[in-house]
Amino acid sequence: MAARASVSKVQSHRKLPILLFDVMDTLVRDPFYQDIPAFFRMPMKELLETKHPTAWVEFEKGLINETELTKKFFKDGRHFDLEGLKDCMRKGYYYIDGIEPLLHNLKQNSYEMHAFTNYPTWYLMIEEKLRLSDYLSWTFCSCTIGKRKPEADSYQEVLHHLGVEPSSCVFIDDRIANVEAARNAGMVGIHFKNAVSLRERLSSMGINTSCETNRTTGDDESIGSH
Ligand SMILES: Nc1c(NC[C@H](O)[C@H](O)[C@H](O)COP(=O)(O)O)[nH]c(=O)[nH]c1=O
Ligand SMILES: [Mg+2]
């Protein structure tokens, strides 16, 4: 009984809604579309025709590791410079314009925030470069939960883990299929276009995106240093 009372006390103090963020092309630029074809010196069409059809998705789901990915990245099993590819990815990761100050303000306003992303273990390279964990938790990464958006069970896994009503979750993603799947799961889905419109949309929902500290002190130096 005492345990139950303390759980409900904790939950009653939990700030809602919980914000769930897609990462690639929502918070962080995805280097895949421009940098990777350039790295392999082939147009995207040729890259897509020569790549293994499922290897990347298997890597994102944690079904294969980096060594196995290297062996089957290309359909014909050709060798390539994995470290070079990873360096190219690292260089191409940076915050989408306006996102870091927005995350900073949301964090200052005590919102609970999680990544809900399709990505392999290379999310650690993003973390190393951009320190996304200053703002949110890498709680729902496809390589650790073994499920990818827009599969319905990935959203159920998130809801089960968080233990809140779907309507208490705001999900933000640049891919409309992922947003629609979130809405089907009962979450509030926001289709990400850019940081300005996201800030407006969150504010219109009553989510505080302003930074009171910065307003009074004018001190904004800690943001955008990554
Ligand atoms: N096929 C490869 C990709 N594709 C890009 C992925 O779609 C994307 O990085 C990822 O699935 C994130 O999706 P979401 O933002 O969670 O919807 N990227 C690579 O780096 N390499 C590939 O072979
Ligand atoms: Mg995305």
C-alpha cells in the first residue's frame, strides 16, 4: 500500500506531456543523403542499386553488428573503408538550425524528453559529437529496442516503458508515416518541418519553450557550442 502511494505521488509530480523526438533530420542532420554518395563517389541512385537491400535495416534493429554490416553493406560484398565511412558520418552530424536552443529551453522548463529513433549503435557517434544527452535520454533507439518506426509495436513498447497515457506523449518526426503511426497509437503527432514552426506549434499547445533565465540575464553562452 505504501509502495503504491509513493508511486502515485511520483507520477502526480511527473511533468506532462512527455516529448519524444525522432533524431535524424529532426534534431540532427542525416549525412546519408548527400555525404555518403559523395564518399563512395557514386550518385544516390547507383548507391541504392548496389547497396544490400536489408543490411542497414538489420543494423538499425541490432540484428547484425558493425563487422557483419561491413561484409554485406554492398550486395556484391565488395570491400570498403569502414573507418572512412564512419568519419564521413561524424563530420556530417550537426544540429538542425534552431534545434539546440529549443532543446535547451525545454530542458530548463523541466520537460521529460526521450529520443525515439531508428538508428544503429552509431547513435553513440552522434552522442560523442553533439552531446544530445545534455537534453534528452537515448531511451528508444531501434538498435536497443529491436523495433523500428513506423511498426506499431515500437510505439507500444515506448508507451509500456513510459507508463503514461498515449495522449500524454507528444511525438515529433520529419517522416509523416512515423507521425501517422504515432497518432494511430493515440499520441499527439507533430510533423517536423523546421525549428521555428516546431517552437510555434509546441507553444500553441501550452508547452513552455521560452527561457526565463536567459530573458532576465541575457546569458545564452552555454548553448550552441557543439
Ligand atoms: N540506408 C541507409 C541510411 N538511411 C537513412 C535512414 O533512413 C536514417 O538514417 C534512419 O533510418 C533514421 O530514420 P528516422 O529519422 O528515425 O526516421 N542511412 C545510412 O546512414 N546508411 C544507410 O545505408
Ligand atoms: Mg527522421
